[in-house]
Amino acid sequence: MAHTGLEAWVESVARETLPVSVYWCDGSEGESHQLNEGLVRSGGFIRLNEKSLPNCFLARSDPRDVARVEEQTYICSRSPDDAGPSNNWMAPDEMHGRLAGIMQGCMRGRTMYVVPYLMGPPGSPLSKVGVEITDSPYVVANLRIMTRMGRVALEALGSNGTFSRGVHSTVTLDPAHRHISHFPDENLVISCHSNYGGNALLSKKCFALRLASVLARDEGWLAEHMLILRLTDPQGRRTYITAAFPSACGKTNLAMLIPPPRYAEAGWRVETVGDDIAWLKFGTDRRLYAINPEAGFFGVAPGTSSRTNPNALQTCQSNTIFTNVALRPDGTVWWEGFGGLPPDQAIDWRGRDWTPNSPEPAAHPNSRFTAPARQCPSIADDWERPEGVPISAMIFGGRRSSVMPLVYEAPSWQYGVYVGAAMASERTAAAAGKVGELRHDPMAMLPFCGYHMGDYFQHWLDLGQRGGAAMPRIFHVNWFKKDAAGKFFWPGFGESLRVLKWIADRCRGGGAATESPIGWLPTPEALDTAGLDLPPHSLDALLQVNPEEWIAETDSRTAFLARFGDKLPAALLEENTALRSRL
């Protein structure tokens, strides 16, 4: 069943980029094997120990190409006002002209891969089709894990369906000419001079968030940088929760949380629906239903261990691509935070000899694993439910060493939108910039919203009016508060189930809480701490709301929200002023 529009577009890209051949991916096992073998022969992949890590491979990035490059990411909407102050803008005609000089003949001597992919479960009304054209077999291999690729996508597209377009070329990987350019009015992304995940896997942040956020605004839904989990209590009651954190702030750990033994023995379970992106649409009952549009996990490796996230570690024991981690002599991988003693020797992420005495880490701080979601031991049996799962709670959070309490609940949807809009976090290695620097990151979407964030906030408020009392409750969490000695108060990881339990109780009308100027805090009795080795007064410190710190926080928020000018909804400034008054 031919799609004439798709075929014409592929032909036009081939005429511009001049590949030696064009290959349409079908997503089959045989194709995957052939692709991986070719990458091994070319040096793009290193085959890992087949006994310990079957069908697993190691890839290394160019050292200049290891993270998202927000300063070289553009939204090319019709006017700068559509892109807003949080995005780099360039007029579409100007960007197309700039890219024409880069892309002309950029695939000479290379194969051009046409990769149709489906975002979301087959048969779901929430799913959408994308097509990426790329000259990178590394990208194709990752897309096969991260999406439902090939024939399944073409079947969903049919002969006249709409699709998101993406063109990617590694060109020469010259960072000075790197562009990740989004054209929302054309449903198009063009990326060049990068082979790093978020810049090159155009299904991920580029389509599933930046372009999809525009589609969501226009069609009345949400495309969010959120995990989705299913919490089941001993009575068998299920609570579906989404949570937004900036990259490398614990989303994957929370999505794959393993309950502490006393909770597991009592019958508590946490199961994974998605670890990074959620698309949410209204059901007939006015509730928001979410799907995970992806088929795999693109997880941060450092810090992932059998203690912190055993489910993630088990997920990547086969059929996995590791990028920029260390290679041990026995053909297995290692990274900082892996657990146990470091290897006596290894080859680091740059391909150099490494020992524990080496001055630099063995794995890049933003090194990754790409693994199929179906392999996750905690994957929920309804993670591909076509109609999505009903969301009862939304959580916002980030890395804050002070100010923010462990958890609090917003008393209304409007205030909850303000909580998300005002969210700030300490910067991590997942994005270029100074690690540890505090930056505001509304809904963890600052790098990913494809239009003016003032309009984005208004879209959230409008959806609240549409859903009314059926909208999810909104919470804020902070696992990273520290004491005077710089140690974390909260043990985190599996113990965070105690916080999820309180959140689920609140969604059912229970969960004792105390009203505070910033929202509802759990009472000390409502937050179960039995069996935790918390120092004296730690819980008080975790739940403390210091008025002086919070007044300074509202001042910081005032300055940040002012960036959005006349498009900032007045309701958010009103909430900030009211909070300051309560403090």
C-alpha cells in the first residue's frame, strides 16, 4: 500500500543528499542482525561478551558529541513570538537556506536509511507515525529499540495518513555547524553534525516532545517529559502516576522502583508503564489517560546499580546498546556507580587505557544504555494498553539541596500548574552547562517545549477547566535535600515508595495532611518511616518550610516568570503573590 506523499519526500531528500543507496527499514530480526554485524565490521560497535551480555554492543561517541546542545537547538516557527523566550528562534526560510548549504550532498558515499516508526501502541488512537531519514546505522539500531519500527508503522500510516518527518545526517560531526532545527508548521525536524541520542534519535525529544507539544496544543492533549508508573496496594487497588523530573534526576529509578521488603511482603507493587515521555489525552469520563509512546529505555548508566535500580540493570542484560561506558577485559561493561570494586583496568569511553588511579572517569557522566522496555522485570502488563491508563496523580520534582520539602500537595489544579511552572533543579550532566547550577525548568519541559511557554502554561490551565474535578492531583517531591554536612536526608530509591503511598492515599481521600503556606504536607504519622535509619529530627528537616528561604524562592520565581512577558497567564503571578502573602 503505497503512500505517495512519503515516497515523494524520500525521493526529494535523496536528490538533495546524494546517498550511494537508499534502504527502507522493515524492522525485522534479520535486518537488525545484518545492521549490527555491519557496525561491528566498521568499528561503530564493539561486540560484548556473548555469554554475559548476549546481543549487546558498545558504541563510543565523538568526544565533542556527548549531550544535548540546547544553544544549537532551534524552533523555526513563523514568528519569534510563537517560539518564545525559552527557545532559540530562526525564521523558517533563513534556517532552510542555512541547512541547504550543509545538507547538499551530505550523504555521498553513504547509505540513506528510511526509518518509519510508530510512537505508541499499535491500534491506539493516541499513537502517531514518524519517519526519520538518516545516514547513521547507529541511529537506526537505536531507533529499532526505542520505537516500533518498520512495517508496523507503515501499516498504521496507510496510503494517506499523516506523519512527522525527520532528516538527520552526521555530516562531519563538526560542532560549529551543528543544528537541531524544528519546523512545527511543517511537522519537520532537520538535524546535522551530531550522532548523540537526543540530537540524532529524532523520535525522542524532537518529535515526541518538541513537535508533539505543538500538536498537543492544537489538538487538546499533553505531550510531557514524564514517567508513568502503576502503584498497586495490598488490596489490589491501582493508582497510575506520572512524574516530571529533569534528565538524570531519578525518573528511571522511580519508574522502576522496587518496594522495600516490608512493603513487598505486604503486597505493594510498583510497575513501569514508561520511564521518560507521556502523551495524555482525555477519555470519555473526562479523566486524563496516558500512553508511553516509546518502546525502549534510553537510560543514564552512571549510578545505575543492583542497589539503586536493579530492574534497569536487568533490563540491559541482553539486546542492548551501551554508549560511552567503559569496557572491561572480559568484554563486559562498567561505569561509575555500578557497584562493587572498580576493575583493575579497563578501556574508558574515549578508548584509552584506564585504571582506578586515572584522573578522569571511565564512563562519561552522560553515558547511556538503550534497551527494550519489554525486557524490564517491572514492566506493567498493561503498558501497551491502546486506550492508555487513567492518571490519578502528577508529580513534579528536581534536585534541590535545600528549600524544597520531601513532598507536598497542591490544593488546586491552578496552584499545581504554578508549582510545575516554577519548578527549579540543579543542573546535571545530561545537558551542556555547569553541573550543580540551579536553573528553572518548568514541568521539566524548558528544553523540550516547541512553542511559547506562556501559551504552554495557559494550555495546562485550559485543560484543567475542561477536566474539572476529574483532573489528577498535583504533588511536588524532592529526594535530594541535604544536611549541613552535605549528606542526603532521605534514603531515596525503593524507600520513596513511602511517599508514593501517601500520594495514593491522598488521591483516595485519605492520607493525613497539614496545611502549610506552600500546600498540604504529610503529618509525621502519615508518612511511614518505620525501619528507616533516619537521624533525629531528620523528618522535621525534610518537611520544613522555612519562610525566609521560601520568600527568596518567590522572588526568584517572579524574576523567572517575567521572562514570558505578556503571554504569562495572570493566574500564575496571582498564585506567586498569594504564596508570598501566606509566607
